[in-house]
Amino acid sequence: MTKNDLKEQIKLIVNANHWDPFQVLGNHIVEKEGRKSIAIRAFLPEAEEAWVKDLNTNKLHQMEKIHAAGFFETMVVEKKKVFPYKIRVRSFEGIVSEFYDPYSFMPVLSDFDLHLIGEGSHYKEYEKLGAHMMEINGIQGVHFAVWAPNARRVSIIGDFNRWDGRRHQMRVLGSSGVWEIFIPGFKEGDLYKFEIKSKFKKYSAVKADPYAFCFEVRPKSSSVVYNIHKYQWNDSKWMEIRPKRKWLESPLSIYEVHLGSWMRVPEENNRFLTYKEIADRLVPYVKKMGYTHIELLPVTEHPLDASWGYQTIGYFAPTSRHGTPDDFMYFVDKCHQNNIGVILDWAPAHFPTDGHGLGFFDGTCLYEHEDPRKGFHPDWGTKIFNYGRNEVRNFLLSNALFWFEKYHIDGLRVDAVASMLYLDYSRKKGEWVPNIFGGKENLEAIDFIKRYNELVHRYHPGVLTIAEESTAWPGVSKPTYLGGLGFSFKWNMGWMHDSLEYISKDPVYKKYHHNNLTFSLLYAFTENFILVLSHDEVVHGKRSMLNKMPGDIWQKCANLRLFYGFMYSHPGKKLLFMGGEFGQWDEWNHDKSIDWHLLRFKPHRCLQKFVMDLNHLYQSEPALYEVDVHYKGFEWIDFRDTEQSVISFIRKAKDPHNFLVVVCNFTPVPRIGYRVGVPENCFYREILNSDSQLYCGSNLGNAGGISAERIPWHGRPYSININLPPLSVLIFKPVK
């Protein structure tokens, strides 16, 4: 390198514009007057004086300031080979410090890593990009890497360098677009961000690490170095059994929870519970209530509480609102030790526009589509991922696998799948771009979804992938090799909307809407469905579950018990949002705890007990869960009694002789001597009566059961003559 070349290179360094500062900084073998020497250069704008300390001899070599901005150089003529050293600095404040030179280290990422990242098949990409504590040549530090192919320069900034983007400029690795640097002495808990200058326009930005494992508590937004490999798991028994799980024929009862509002500490300024506090309170409650799984609204890091977590910034970081990554691992571990699965809501459909996030990451639309007709979501004011780009697909696929691998998560529920599938989703004519065949299907997103499901089920058998998909797209929960999208389950949004519309009507009008109650059985076995009463149904003026019910307080509670009983006896797995189990009056408010104080009142305690008994009954009766996805598990007895708004049906286990008879009365009128056809001549024990005094009902029933008579009814050779309580569900089990 000539003197003039060096001057130009130094100018790029001090102006923070160099694409590979390692060409200039650090130690280099040079020739001077025909002799080999070692040149060591450093950019130290905070230094008044600087020295190189030879770690072999402890000899100090004075560095010369060759640029007024703080560029130093020394020539060690007695050395012919590079040697280990530290840089000693005396700052303008008179503070003396020593540190290893980051520019004395070779690249960490291999060509194979870079090839897989570019190809979009590095499914453990999170182990390479981001911030990773490691030891190189016996020296502890942190390796940083980020993908920013259109950057002119990328730097690490933080408290350690006074947030000065000139100080720790990274190198780009060939044409991969990946920038990296190893910084000795960087440690767990240190804050950092990436400062990026773009090749295009005069754009520069400060960005959080897309692969960060931890973040500061909002409203701060720095990434935090964290070692996620040190937690000692205690869930080996659960993890050994999990691959053998057959969830299609097992009970699946999900308690949907928003961690920020399930419970708070009002006496401490309404603060959030920590992950450990949540584990110690929520897990025993869920176990007592008989749920099999907890589903968490997104716990990935997000800047705005009001987004409920669905506008994610840190896809690889559990939110620091409740504690550290280790604390969240403790929560999952505690669930598994109590035989409770954990499902996370995952939001790969869109991401927010916050300046420190993924949007316009390197001065270009890197993660999102550039065309706003494909890259901007009008409903949510968010950006849409470019699923056709290898590196973007890899980011999301590795993220999904990350939660299963590192946090032992048991399922991901994918939010807003319909918005991913359709190019015209929530758009008017002229506001969307057709695919290459002229259709409205988002072919890149469909391919991504299929790949996601294939990879998750390949690498983590026994876990669940669940789609929130509200259209009639065929085969959402069918395997990809059969032409489906490959999800384990699909939310049954049709059942939810029809049944809620029906149950909320005054009983006098229900006979005119009987079809809303029965229509779901026409398509109940076209997908692997989960029946959901989710958070979306108790916000934005829709009223709480209890408040949707018609009538006085007694009728509201009876109607809700009936509705839950109908839900649990209907084919499909189950999901209920927190607060619904004890009949919260108010809509859900993310800023405060659900209304636990209501349990001081008997009607709410009765409803909670009913849901608890319902969950335990559900798990104990194979007829309620073994054949959820096939017509052989369900048989109508009578769906034509519209005048009295009564339905009756049979649920069957894999053994068809193991069956239950379910009768529902959707009016407040008791039906004394109501005859129901049954398939066998035996005693039918009443194993559930939602009108029992145990649940604050009127206690009308059948004295524990009733014997069948040889009176043909409903096309069957036998029948039972029952007392059908008002607004009730009865379940009978044959005793042979």
C-alpha cells in the first residue's frame, strides 16, 4: 500500500465509510526499505496517547498520531511475524486503559455458513448472526454479525465506545452481504446496536439486532448481549414423551393468556409479574383447572404494549417486560414438569415500522417488499415480509425452529395466515399486484408456509403448528404431500362466529337461527379444527363472554355454562381466553389484570368450577377427543327441534361402543319428559348437568341417570325420557 493509498484509506476510516477496515487497521506485515516490519494501526478518537504492548515481551511501542481525528500507527521493525498485543490508551481525561485490538482477529464465519445463508437453508442461522459470546485464542469476547447487503458501512455502537459509529466498524464478507467483527472484552449484559450507512442516498440508521436474544425494557430499545445456553433444563421426561404424542386423538384444551394482564401487582404500581412469578402462580392454576396447554399471546419483544405483542421487533427475544431469557425458560420448564404444554403466538405476517426495527434496514427494503401494494399492510400500518427472498425466508424459518430448539416450546400458532395467503387481502381493486398466473394467491408466502410446516414437523415431531386462518382455503391442516399447507390444526373461525351469534340472541328468536348452531357439522371434518373463544372476541366493543349472553344474571351464567358445554362436546379441540372461565364482566384490557376479585361472588365461582369440571371430564372421556377429525366420531340424534331450540347428538371414541349422549336446551324453558332416542338398552348415567346446584343452577335433572326404554324414537330402537333443565347441557354415559 503506497503512502497516498494509505491516506485515502485513513480518510475512509475516520469518516466511517470503510467497507473493510481490517485492510487498514490491526497488524499488517509491510515492507519498509526492503525490510519486513509489522505495522499496527488503530483509530482511537478518545486517545491523547497510545502504545502497543507486546504480550510476549511486555515491551511498549509508542504509537504516532498520523491523523488529527485520532488515527495512530506504530512500526515494529524487529518483528517479522504478527504477534499478540494489546493497545494501551491514555484518554484526554487522563484515564489509562488496555484492551485487545478487535482488528487483530480473523473472520469467524465460514464460507459454508455464508453459502447456506445466501441459499436460505441455514436453519440454525441464529447461531451465526447476532451477538454470540465466545473465546478466540484464549480471549473472551463477543462475535457480532449482521446481514446488510446494501450497506456502505456497518458499526457496533454502545456504551463501551460512547455510541461512536467510527470506533468499531465491521467488515463485509465478500459478496454475502454479511458484516462481522469480534470485540474482545465485550460481555453478557452489555448494550449494543448497529449503526448502518447505506450505499444509496444519504441514509444512515441505528438498528437493533434482528437476531438479538435479549432487549432493554421498553421504551428503551438497545439489544443486550445474552448467553442463552446456560440454563439447566429439568423437563427431560416431557421432552422424551413429546415426539410420541398423537394430538389428533388426544385431549387438547388450551388456556389462552396475555402475560401482561393475566395478573398484575396493584400494590406495586400495577407492575407486571416476572416470568418466575407467573410460573409459580399460573402453572398451578392451569393444572387445577384441567387445561392441557397454555397459549401465550406473543412474548417476542415488541415496543408497544397496546399491540399485545403482535408487532414484533425482536423475533429471537422473549420480552424483557417480565425478566430474562433464563426466566422465560424457567416458566416453560415449570409447565413441562407439570405436564402442561406451551404454545406461542408467532407473527410472521408483518412487522412494525419503528425506526430501530427491520424496516428499511440497510437503506433499502431488505426484509419487506419495496412495492407498497405487496409490502405494506393497510389495516395495521405495518410492513409485509418479502417471502420470495432466500435470506428473509431463512430469517423466519430459523426463528420458528429456534423457539422449539432453545426454549422447548410445544407449538406455534401462526397469526393472520389469511393475510399471507392472499395478495388482495384487505385491498381494493388496483391496490394489489396479481401473481405470475394472474391470480390473487401469494405464491411465495404459500411456499414459505409449507416449508415452515415441513421443517418444524421434521425436526421436532410431536409439536403443534396452528393456523389462524379465516377463509375457506382448502387443506390448511392437511400434509403438504397431499396438497395441503401442512399445519397440525386450524382455528375454526366459522364455528366461533356462528355460535356466538346464535348464543347471544334472546331465546325467543333462537328458533329462527337454528342453522347457526348446526351448520358447523357440515364442514367439521374437512380440517383438523380447534374451537376457539379467543381474545379477539372480547375486545373492541364485542363485550366479554358473560356480557354477550342474553337475559338476567342467572340466565347469563346458565347460558354461558350451556355454551361451554356445547363447545366441549362438539368435535374439535378447545381454546378459551383468560377471564372467560369465571365470567369476567368487562372487556379484556391489556393494561390491567383480569378481574380476579369477581371470584368473591358465588356465580363466578360456580362458573369457574363448571369449566374446571368440564376440562377434567373432557380429559377422562375418550369419546370427547379421540375422533375429532372424522365423521365416525359424531352422530346426530336430532337437530330438527327448532321450535324448542333443542339438539341432541352422540360422540364416539375409537371404540364405537364407547359413546356419550349429549342433549342441549337453548331456551330458559324446562322440558319435563323430553324423549331422546338412544342406540342401546341400558342405564344412562348423567355425568354432566350444567344446571346442577354445584354450578348455581336450578338443580333440575335426572337423579344421576335414567334407564332406556324399548320405545323407538328418533329412528332408534330405544329412548330415554329425561328432564331437560332450562339453558342446560346434559351428558349421559351408558353403563353396560
